[in-house]
Amino acid sequence: MTPSRSITTPPQASQPAATGMMLPSREQTLAAVNALLPRYEALLAELIRFDSTYGNEGPMQRRVAAEMERLGISVEIVTSRPDGHALNLGGRIIGKDPARHLSLVLNAHADVVPVDAAERWPHEPFGGTIKDRTIYGRGAQDDKAGVTVLLLVVEALGRLGVSLPGDLVVQVVIEEETTGNGTRALLDRGYRGDGVVICDGTWPERLYYAHPGHISFRLRIAGDAMAASNERRAINPVLLGMEMITRLRAAATDRNLDAPAFEGIPAPYFVNVGAFHAGVWCGSVPAEATLDVQMGFPPPATAASMMAEVKAMAAGISERIVVEPWLLTREPFIGDPDAPLIRHLREVVQRHAQGEVQVVPITGYTDMAFFGTPNVTLYGPGGGRNGHGVDEHYMLDHMGGVAANLVTFAVEWCSRPRQA
């Protein structure tokens, strides 16, 4: 990536696009982005201070909507749950000649995962602390930096005086970490485009095109509540839960022995126990245990086939184990690493990269499949560490280079003529 820096050489415009429009040079683009970086670094710190976990996204989204309106975007709020917090923000910057030129969607998500073991965070989880050009907090990288970069791209385009030939669609969604319903709600409302860049979770020289499937569920297990001294006469739900998890993990291990790598990712089956709760003290057999589980899987398995196997396994162990599907359901997705959008964006990034730009799969999950096009990828907002973990952080010096790449790509993509 190209770190943020001051430009001292005289800016020179690039060659005109097919539209006859003079394209901003790299120097002009970086100058526009760099002038805006202090504002957007401060905005990212502000956004991190919102606890936008599931069910609490409203205040942050109202702040982002105000920022979009400041940039001249007419914002439509589309809800994806009936609780007053499920606000998804859609905006369309109409191009000069959208009937004849390609449109582009820029997508990022405002929701974050819960904080675990806050006392172990060296930095306040919702503090937005900046130290040595690194910003800390839940969502710093995943994905409030992505939201910030998208807004920075829009303002930089305005500062450059660029009027795109094709439409630029901005989506700031929620529920990416859970249902995916935020992105789907905006798509249902018509916020679509010929190409899509999701700014979430990649380094400055990496693009994603595929991911395995994921499901999540709760195991609710009934036990016999009685004194610990009588445990031999009781069914302990903790032990049933342990048996269920042992079998699930063994099945995943066996499948990984035979399963081919998923787009180069080895051992694509996994089982993670994210939460295990039972009982109130050691002197009693627990009346109930609950386990929250997430599983990953490659094709040809599907979310439905995997959930059916989980339920069959539970029934084979004990009728006391009830499987309750949770919010997360993602089918495996394999895009086209040679799709026109990916090839074009890779070429833009490669012009200023320090090494070879990678087009790779991701082990996590994304909203890519909902867009219904091979011209979709994840790119940016840049590097960091510990997404979903303790002391999540983002490297601020990546913001300028990623934003400049996206400005250039938006100009070039939206200047491309539609095929007859």
C-alpha cells in the first residue's frame, strides 16, 4: 500500500477515459485523500465508541447517516428487524450517463461482535484509543474502518471534482456478523450495481473471492437437578454436552482427512464452541446446560444438510439434547477470481503495491453471495489484528492507500461502457 504522506510534486492528470473525462492522477488522488485523513481518523475513533453489537446498532447508524448527508448523499434507511435499531443505510450518487456506464456498489458493515473478557483488553474495548498510528477497539478493523474508508472515498471524489459517468451506490449495513439481512434488505430495495466491493477484513494488497459455509446453533440440554452426592442417579447435561461436542469434532476431523482443500484452504470443516453455560454451583447437578456452536463446511455440504446431521447426532445421543438454529447461516460461496471486476481492481492495486496482489479465499464468511454476481470481492480497509478477539486494532497508515485505490477504481470502473 501507499502510506499517507504529503504531496510536494505538481499534480498531473492522467489520460482521458473513454468518456473523454480526465482521470485524476495518483498524486492528485493521494493529495485529496491525505487532506481528509485527520478528519476520518477522528471519525473512526468516534464510531468505535458506539457499542453497535446486535440489537444496539441504531445510534451508530444514525451518526453515519448524518455523515452521509453531510457529503450530499440522499440517505434511505431500510430496516431489517422490527426493533428500532436495525437501520441499514442506502445511498445512490447518480452518474452523468448511467444508462451507458457501469455502476459500482461500495458496502461495509456497522455491526460488531460482543466483547469477551473486557478486563483483559490493554485498551478500552469501546475507547477508540490511538497509539503509534494504531487504533484500538471492538470493530476497529471489522468493520468500522471499512465504513470510514467508504465515506472517505466519497468525499475524496468530491474534492477531486469527479462526476462519475456511472452510478456509485453506498451501503452501510448491519447484521453482517449474523443473518446477512442488512445487505439483503438494501438489495431488495434496489440498491444494486454492476460491480461490488465490500470493504471488510483484507490487507491493502489482498482481495477475497470465496468462503466456506457456516452455521450456528444452540444446544439446550436438560439435566436432573439434585444434590451432587446423588449425581450417580442423575443425568448431568454438562456430560451430555461434552459427548455431543466430542462427536461433532471427531466427525469434522474424519471429514477433513478425506475432504479436498477448499480453494486452497486445508481442513475446511471446523467446530467451535463459543459459549458453554450450566448450573449455579458445584453442590448440585445442573438443571440445564446450553452450548453455542459455530461450524464451517465446504461444498457439496449445505447449511440444511449440516444442520440435519447435527440434529440426527443429537437425537442419537439423547432426546434431552435440543438443537436450536441461531442467526448465522451462510452457504459456501465460490466466486470467479478472474471476473472483470476482480481483474480490474487487482490491476489498480498492483500499480502501487509493494508485492504481488493476492486473490484468495477467506476462512470466515461474507455477504458476497447475496449480490448475485461474479463481479464482487472483499478489499480493504487494511491490516490489523484480533478481529473478534481481545484488543482488536487497525493500522491507520493503511487507510490512505486503500482509499486512494478505491477512488481510482471507482473512477475507472464507472467510466467503463456497458456492453451492448
